[in-house]
Amino acid sequence: MDSIVVGLKSAFTAFFGFKAYVILPVFMLVLALAARMRPKEALLASIKIGAGFSGVFIVFSFFVTQIRPAIEAVIALRGLDYPVADVGWPPLAAITWSSPLTPLLIPLVLVLNLVMIAARSTKTLYIDLWNYWHFALIGVLVRNATGSLGLGLAAGLLLALYTIKTAEWSAPYVRRETGLEGLAVSPVSVAGLLPYAVALNRAFDAIPGLRRLSWDPSRTGAKGSGPRLLQEPMVIGILVGTGLSLLAGYDLKGTLETSVNIAAVMFLLPKCGALIGEGMGAVSLAFKLLVEKRFRSLRGLSIAVDTGILMTNPSVMATGLILIPVSLLVAFLLPGNRVLPLGDLPNLISIMSLCTLVMGGNVLRSVLAGIPVIASFLLIASDMAPLYTEQAAATGMNLDLGGRELTAFTDGGNQLRYWLYGLFQGRAAAWAAVPLVLGLLWYAGRESRKLEGLRARD
């Protein structure tokens, strides 16, 4: 048994050693050929997907190089000191892949998805293999805390079950706001927020003054959509870059350069997203047609993929970019916070993308919805920092952080993972939240089916 686990671990480590923009196109090429696309069309669609995702990675890396010096300048200028460093997701991935649980859990998640499809309990194929490690991370944390491999596997599978269902319910919103057919949103940090977004959007509808306020850059010329100039993501990039530069004390040259570079990010990301959408759309349509032809009960099948397909939506881009300086302000003011977001900061564009779609592209609502999300990220990431630091050190990572602890702003502060971690340790607060979570899930599922029903009648 040990040799099998070691073999699986080596195989998965080698496989996931490739970047996401290599793994996903290969998998999509196989899926496209299985869906009987012409080889030329299948290859072209896969190359578009790979090139688009590679572009997203390149642009995000460039984005970090622009905002990191500005944030560090803000810290130095104001004499701030935070004992926890936001270093992004790599240490969490190292914790995940160092455990023997991971090579067992990843195939089990794939089997779970296939069983759910066969049992007609979902109509979503979760093919985003790169993000499977997020399910394994909670399993590793629970196993290390409880000493039980079984509890660790159960925690990972429970998170996967939750994510597959919320990904399924995201498909009608993706179709409504982007026009992309048969695609759903996969990452747990994104799809996991769907019940929260659906419930909060309903609450906004009940507030007399707020329900009439709207700014939607994705609907040019629409009533209440806001000033036309602010419908351009590049203009928003200029404004956010200028504000961040002024906070950092930059001179005119530094301010202009940073502002233009962030505007370029806002221009390039949608272009990369369009490539991903073209490739994904072609493959998903071919696969849907094949499956629905053979299995009538699976009509409406969707494929869960990463959020790159949503980067073409101006409201998504505007919400994420505005929330970046907002998150810094929240970090400065929030009692109990011990970390300043940096390494994971650009992920806010992705994380709030589905919430923005749920709220009909209304940036004002989406930004308001993002503030509690940011606050919870900060508090959870701060609370989990000692655990992440200890377990990352145990993997042999070189933690040259000047005596500070490490965490990850978004991945390390994930609300669902934190809740499950408490649940499997028997914490009363986590168990008390179970009825709330189930109620939100029920409501989100009902609203998604209602939206799907409206489309069917049209």
C-alpha cells in the first residue's frame, strides 16, 4: 500500500509540476477529440486556451511588480509593521503536496464528480484539475490536526461536493452576463462565495435607497450604468494607479508610470480572457452536444473551468481593481488583523468575479459585498498564520521572512476551508454555523434553478 501511495504521489507531483496553462489545454484537447471535434479545430481551441491562460499569468505577474513597490512604500512611509507576511499560495501548495493524503484524495474527487453525474445529482463536469489541490489542502490540515486519514479524506471530499454544486449553480449567471454557454466557474474561492452573493443581492434589493443605485460598465449606455468614461476599465486603472501612487508618496514620474501600467493590465486581461472564452466555448459546446445526444437526461451539462473566461467582463475587472486599494484600507483599520495583503492581492479580481455576475454587473453592490469578504480573509489569514508557518517549515521550505510568520491573503483566509477545519475539530462555533450554511445553499440552488427556468421559458 505504501508503495502505491508513493507511486501516486510521484506521478501527481510530476503531473502538477506543469503550469496550469499547460495542464488545462492538454486536458481540453483530449476532451475536444473525445467530443469528435475536427483535430485542427480541437488543436486550435486548446492553443487558444493555453495562450490565454499563459497571458493571464504573465499580466498578473506584471501587475504584482507594479503594486508591490507601491504597497511597500505605503508601509515604510507610514511606519507600519505587520508580523505576518502574505506570500501567496506556494507555501500552501507545498504543504499539500508533501502529504501522502494528496495522491489519494485527488482521484477520489474525480470519481466523486463522475458518480454525481451518473447519479444525476449534478450536471457539471469539474475539469479544472489544477485547482484540485485546494480540496487536498483542507484534507491535509484536518489530517495533521486530528491524526486521522479518514477525517482528512472526508473533509476534502465534503469541500469538493460543496464546490461542484455551487459551480453548477454558477452556470446560469455566467450565461446571463457573458453569453458563454455550458461553462461554469470552478475555483472553491470563487464558486464557494455564490450562496453569500445570492443572499446578499436579495438583501440589497430590500433596501429602498440602495436597490436603485447602479454602476455597470459592462452595459454601455444602459440606464443608471454610470458615466461613460468610467465604463472603460483602462480609465479605472488610471484612477486606481494614481490613488495608490499618491498613497505611496510617488513623484509625478512614478505616479504616471504606475497608472499607465495598471491601465495596460486592465486592457490586456480582457484580451487574454477572450482567447480563453473562444477556446473553452468551442470545446464545451462540442462536448455538450455529444453528451446530450447520447444521454437526454444530461441536457444542460456545464463544464467548470477557471475564472479566466470572465476577464472580458468590464464589471468584473472594475470590481476587482477597486477592491485592491479598499483591501489595503480595511487592513489598516481592521482590529485583530496582523497581515497586509500583497502576494495574493491581485486574486481579488478573480475571487469577486462570480459575485459581480450574480449582482448583475452592478459594481457598487459588488464592492460593498467585497468588504466583508476582505475583512474575513484578513482575520482568518492572520489566525491561521502560525499553523501555515509551522507546516511549511516542516516541508523543508526556506522561510527567510525575518522572523515573521507566513500566510496567504485569499487562499490562506478562505472562509469555507476555515469553517471545515473548525468543524472537523469539533468547534462549537463551526457546528453552530451548519444551519446557516445549509440555508444559504438551499436558497442559492433555488435561485439558480429559477434563473434556469426563466431562460427555458424564453
